[in-house]
Amino acid sequence: MPVTTTVTDTMEARAKDVEIRRERVHRLVDEMHEGELETVETLVEFVHERGDPVRRKLLNAPYDDEPVTPDEEEAVREAWEAVKAGDVHTMEEVKRELGL
């Protein structure tokens, strides 16, 4: 009888592999000498930031030191009120409106 692998089987195997790797990384960090922790922390932060291009861009963006204007404050307040009132559009609606 042929062995078949389902998508669920594959997902479960991958989740188990990730769990094992996380546990191993935690164990290795727990066993490290305190003098090594700063180096490992720097490496993990680098890998974490490198993996998310949006996060990387935000972290490297220049600080916006211009004060918020009263008009901007009002626009933000109105936007939050619209969200609370349910006056929002789904991504599908926006794509359809833009012809995407």
C-alpha cells in the first residue's frame, strides 16, 4: 500500500520541527556563560530585523521631529471615529475600486 503525505501531515511535521528547534535554541541560550549573552543577543536581533524588510525600514527611518499640526490631529481623530463607527473598507473592496 503506497504511503501518502497529506498537507496536514506536512504542516504537523514542520510545526514539530520548529518546536524542537526553538527548544534547542532556548536550551543553548540557558546554558551560555553570561559573557556570551550580549553577542548572542546582537546576533538574534540582527537576524530578526533582517527577516522583516518593513521592520528594517522602520527601524532605519529618520526620526520625524516636526510637530504634529492641529489639522493632522483632527484628521487622526476623525479617522479613529470612522473606524469605531464601522466606516471602513475591506482590502477586496479597495482592490476592486482600484482595478487590482
